[in-house]
Amino acid sequence: MTEHIGYIRVSTIEQNTVRQLLNVELNKYFTDKCSGKDTNRPQLKLLIEYAREGDVIHVHDISRMARNTEDLLRLVKEFTEQGISLKFHKEHLEFNGENSPMQQLMLTMLGGIYQFERAMILERQREGIAIAKAKGKYLGKPVNQVLHEKIRELFSQGVNKSQIAKQLGCTRPTVYKALK
């Protein structure tokens, strides 16, 4: 029996997923709230494990599946080789294993455009941060003083940096920053 599965992705936890696949009837859906820069996404991994031959995966647009052309082409190929169809609603493209040169061209071009768009966003972000830093207005994330005090206390007790990070649930760079 064909299952209609939705894949929804937004870049941040705060973003709303409602508009994606709003009027599409789905048996199940997977939602990631993280960047599409690579395929290291928990719900995407579960989708890959879950989908079976004959299923149809619905995605709002190509950029929700991947922001990297290489990843996009590989994912589409992996799904279609397993007999799983992909339907990208915004672009009105469906991939089901039938090798259409025009669809491949569209997928590759649109994937490249979305990859370029992400690169431009990152470039503008870096430029804005550099300008803010030059004006003394960018300080980065605020320091969690309580966490830093706990880090310094554990370190003074002889706990090594890796163990501190694990114990407090923070990253090693945070530990190093607190010990500066």
C-alpha cells in the first residue's frame, strides 16, 4: 500500500512549519528544525529508514530537502532507486525513477540556485558581523556566568576539560572560554 509521507524542514526552532504541505493528505510526516546545509538531520535519517518501495515523499520545495546540489541529487537518486517517488510541490516536479533529461536539468539547476542562495545569505551575514564588530556593536552570544563559574570550580577540583563538558552538557570550546 502506498504511503504518502511528508518531509518538512525549517532552519530554526522558532520557525513555523504550518505553511509547508498545508493541504496535502499525508499518512506520516517527518519534521526537521535545522539547517539544510548537509544531510546530517535526525528526521531525514528516520525518513530514509522508514520509506519503502511504492511510497511517495512530499516536500514543499527542493530547498527543504537539501541546500547542497550534491546532497540533493544523491538523495533523489537513492529514493528513486528504491522505488520511492519524490514530489516537490512548489516546483511541480515529481521524480519516480523514470529518467527525464528535462527533470534532471531542472533539479540540478534549482539545486544549484538554492545552494547559491545559501552561500549569499552566509556571505551577507559575515559582512554584517564584520561591520558590527568594527563599530564595537557585535559581542557574540552573552556569557552564561553561572555555567562559567561551575566550569572553573570543577576545573579547580582537578576534573579534566572533556569531563567538564560532558558533565555540564556544554561544548569543549565553552569550557576553554570559561577558563581563559
